[in-house]
Amino acid sequence: MLCLFLSGGEDLQQRIYSVSEVNQYIKQLLEEQPILSGILIRGEISNYKVYPSGHHYFTLKDGQGALRCVLFAGSAKYLRFCPENGMKVVASGKISAYPRDGAYQLYCTRLVSDGVGDLHIAFEQLKQKLYAQGLFAPEHKKALPAYPRCIAIVTSPAGAAVHDMIRILRRRYPLSKVLLLPVRVQGKEAPPEIASAIRYANRFQLADVLIVGRGGGSIEDLWAFNEEIVAQAIYDSQIPVISAVGHEPDVTISDLVADCRASTPSNAAEIVVPDQGELRRKLQTLSERMSKNQRHKIDVYDRRLQELQRKRVLADPVAFLQDRSMQLDFTQEKLVTAVERVLERYTHRFTHAAASLDAMSPLRVLRRGYCVAQKEDKTILRSCLQAEPGETISLRLADGRLQCVVTKKGDEHEKSDI
């Protein structure tokens, strides 16, 4: 009994910890492990969420396990790309426990893509986003002016690219005025400066065309031209924009949005203006063609003048008028003859028609001794039944009328005194 009591007494004297104390102790143990304070972990992102606070929460998983992770807003602002579920990444940070939940997790300080660089992923993500918004649409691109009076260059004043462009522009087309809008083309301040310069040029209509770019460099050096703020400024520009960033293999978002892409800054200077030597040759060719055309016209008019000089109307105007007078007399005679023939033909037709009408005329019948009987209302009597004894009728004869009174009616077979 004593041993049991002593044993039980030792148990009663053992310290009892709170849940918070245990969680805090575990947190301290984890943070004291050097391997867990700067660890790199490869995995696949799942359950990725961004809270209004700006903190990023996600899970890293592989085929056998999963690890909860948090990326606070202070570290998240350095992300070059937008993490997505299913993306394979390498996360760096420290393993610790969250005392409230008692669960350990990775406090991530940096997140990069596994395999493909994070800048490449950021480029592709922004490219897809802007394509969906229509910033690369061909119908939105503006034509470059053929003979620009003023060219504005948005680039660094310290780079070799600007000097190459100015030299080429002066050599090819010295009539154009060149305006430099100096900006930084590398670093955090570069994108807003480039966008501001483009908007400034549009606001005051400083030039007929803009060249935006810089010389070659790494993808990090050229990244200012892959920022959305620069792409939007180029898209909104009412002045045509030529993007001239890096070398031929370098393709930036600015190249895709701009109205024209130049492989290099020097190539942009060659694209934006014509070559004065070529223009002179073209003008000389046009001048020669115009002179040849004018000489041909003069030759044609000279031959025409010589032909007119040989014509009789100019050599002997009186004889020409006499010929025309004789021709007029001949034409008049032909017209008179034709009119006489027409009148003769119509006179014959009229005479024939008059004879036919006379043969069918009722008056001709009356002259043969017949008459036409009419009632007082001018109705022609065609039957004896139409008149009654005592009724007055009118008889139309060839030389006049008779008013008669009907005394008797009879048919055509009845004997008459006539």
C-alpha cells in the first residue's frame, strides 16, 4: 500500500501543461532545428487561396503527403507570377507551428516555379490575360505615317540604342524632327516611367509616331517591357507605336501590343522613316516619267496641229463654206422631195377613205328616194308598231324634213294606195 501510495504521490506531483503551453513548446522545438529554418521544399500546389489581407494560403503535396503553407503579403509582393493549383514549385521558408491550431506548417518566404523560370510563367500568364482582353487584336493596330514630321523616342538617354537610332534617322530622313523622352528602362521605377512618357506624348500630341524600347539584355533587364502598365499605355496610345526591345530573338509583351514590332532599335529607325537616297531615286524616276509623258503629249498635239493645218477648212475657208452651202441645197431638195411624196401618199389615202365613207353614208341612200322616220324624241322608227295613229312623226328626206301625222297602221302585205 505504501509503494502504491508513493507511486501515486509521484504521479500527483508531475506538472500538468495547458494546450497552449504544449503547442508553444512544439513551436519552439521546431524553430530550434537548423534544417527546418531555411528549408527548400518541392511540391505541387493545391487549395490555393488569396485572402483580402493579401496573405496566400495553399498546400504543397506529392504522391505520399501534404504540407500546409502560408505566404504572407509582405513576401507575396515579390512574386513574379500568379501561383495556380497544379503548378509545380519550390518553396523556401521555415517550418513552425501555429499555437492556436497546434498544426505545423511552412511559413513561405519565396516561391519559384520548378523547372520553368518564374519570369517565363509570369510572361505567359500576362500574355494570355492581355490576349483575352483583345490587346493583341490586329484590327486595333494603326498604320505608321509614311513621312513623319516628328518622331518621339521613349528610352534611356544613356544607352547606345538611342544614339544608334538618332544617327540612322539623321542619315535616312533628316527632314524628321527627333524628340527624346528620357526614362529608365530597367528596375522597379522603369514601367511607370515608360507608361507615363507614352501618355504624356499622347496628351500633348508631341509626335506622329513613337518608338518605345531599349538595347539587348537578359530577360530580367527587359522585364519592364513585360509589365501590364506599359502594355496598357501602348494599347491606349492614339499615336502609332513601334516596339524596339532587345534583339531579334527577344519577344516582349510590348512587341505584341504595339502597332509595329522592330527586331532591334536600329531596325525601328529604319522602319519609321524612308531612305532619302531611295526617295531621290524615286523622285528622279517620276520626274523622267513626267517629262517623257509631257513630250509624248506635245508630239501628239503637234501632229494634230499639222493635220488641222492641212485641212481645207483652214486652208481655204470660203471654199469650205461653198461646199457646205451646196450640201445644204442638196439636203433641202431631198427634204422637199420627201415631204411631197409623203403628202401625196396621205392625200391618196384620204381620197380613198372619203370615197368609202361617202358610199356608206346614209345621205346617199336618201338621195335615191328613201327617207328616215323619227318620232318626236328623235327615235328612229324601225317598225310600224313603234307609232300609233294620230302621232306626229318626222320624215327626213335628202333635201329636208316633213312633219306627218299617222292616220293608219298596216303591215307590209296590206294593199296601199301608193
